[in-house]
Amino acid sequence: MIEQPLGAIYSLFRSVEEQGFAQRSIVRRLEERSNAEAAGVLGCPPGAPLIYLEQLRLSDDIPIVLDYSWLPAALARPLLTVDFTHTALYHELHVRCGVRPDAGWERICASA
């Protein structure tokens, strides 16, 4: 497992599409919940409500990533009504929440 802050925010959605592949996501979970570890990484109190988005990301219908995203609910609640099948999280954050992320953190794990 690799854990690291992101120096520059990138969009997997955009990267896949720029390479000529069709990007699609299957949303497995999109809900409000709390998580002490995620809240800590986000600089929120341990019991703060968060938005949790879990997506299976596909490139030309081939699974490439299982993606988990945590966001402060006070900021990202409007995302609860988004159909993420063919749209990017950062785009929807900007359009629906008026937010443009400029930093992030990721944990990468290989799985078979």
C-alpha cells in the first residue's frame, strides 16, 4: 500500500477520455456517513458528517480502479443527487458545490 499527498490534482476521468477510451463508473455507494480516519485526514472533527463515494471505474468497460472518495458533507452534500456514471467528481464539485480542489491525499493498493 502506498499513501501520499497529491502534489497536483488529476482527473482519472479526463485521463482515460484523453487517451481515446470510454470512461464509465458504476456507483457502489454514495451516502452521508462518518469515519474518524477520513475526518482526520480532511481536518474535520472525528464525528463530522462526510460524503462517501465508492465507484468502480471502467475504461472501455474494463474495470481499472475501485475508487473511494471522502468529502466534508457541509461542502459536498449537493453531490448526493449526482449520477456519476459518466461525469467527473472534480467537475461536479465545481458545478454543484462551487469548489475546485487544489490538494488531496490518496492511498493506492494493488488487488487481484
